[in-house]
Amino acid sequence: MDSIQIHDKHFVPFISRERIDKYVEFLADQITSDLEEGDVPIFIGILNGSFMFAADFMKKFKGDCHITFVKMASYEGVNSTGKIKHLVGINEDLKGKTVIILEDIIDTGNTLAEIYEIFRDKEVKKLKIATLFFKPDVFRKELPIDYIGKSIEDKFVVGYGLDYDGLGRNLPDIYQLKV
């Protein structure tokens, strides 16, 4: 992994694809073991960032399941706008179902708060949150996160679905903003 430049910013290697794979496998195993026998969960990936995580997670999940996606966004450049934009909604009937959100990264918790609001009236059996990365230093909500792949410090990262102004999502490793 070499340093890279995206637009006007420089990024340094942070987490290798091999380590990411271990975090994804850990989450898939943990969720599999927590499900009740016969429970067929609906996984919901939060686009755009979670597409790589969701795809790799599905390959490692042992059991029957469904997957769908919702698109929400709160970033412009390297900063959270604090405002969530709903772009694509959920069309499936979720009543009585176990729903597990697959999120690429949780930092402030603004998107997570919106997720909880969206599912408040869906009459789901269970709502669980799984995030590949978590930034505890900037998390500002009193909301549960059920599964965390890895906690990281509050530095901007790209790669493995995460972007800087639309670029960098296709990188197989995670890079951190060079300061």
C-alpha cells in the first residue's frame, strides 16, 4: 500500500484489505451466532458507502437471508453536513422481520439517528445495527450499535466503499487523510 492523492488531499495507508476481511468475517460470525434458529434476517445496506462491505458480508454470512439497500448521505468533502438526505427508500414489508443495518462507518451518529427514525413505525421484530468502522470519539447519540468491526480514531478515511468527493470508493484498502 502506497500513499495516494485524491483531488487535493493526500492519504496514507491505514487498514489493509486482509485486515478488513477479518473484521467482515468477525461481524458475519457474530451475527450468525446471535440469530434465533429459523430467523431469516433482512440486511439493509446503507449506500453508497456500504456496497463493498455488504457484498463481502453476504459472502461470509452463513444462513438464509434477504438484502436490500437504502441510500442516505450526510457528507460533503471531508465534513459531515449534519443533514441527512434520503435518496432511495425501502419498499419491502418489514413487519415482524429481523432487520440488520449494514453500515460502512458510524461517526457522529446523525445517519444512525435517521435510521432509527425511519424504522420506528415499521413494526420490525428486531432492529440491529452492524458497522464495519466506528469513531467513538465523535459519536454524539445515545443509540445502540449492536456489532462493531473496528473502532478507529476520528480521522477522515477513504477506500473500501468510503469516498472523498465521490472518488476512492474502489480502493480495496483503507487510507487515512495525511495531516
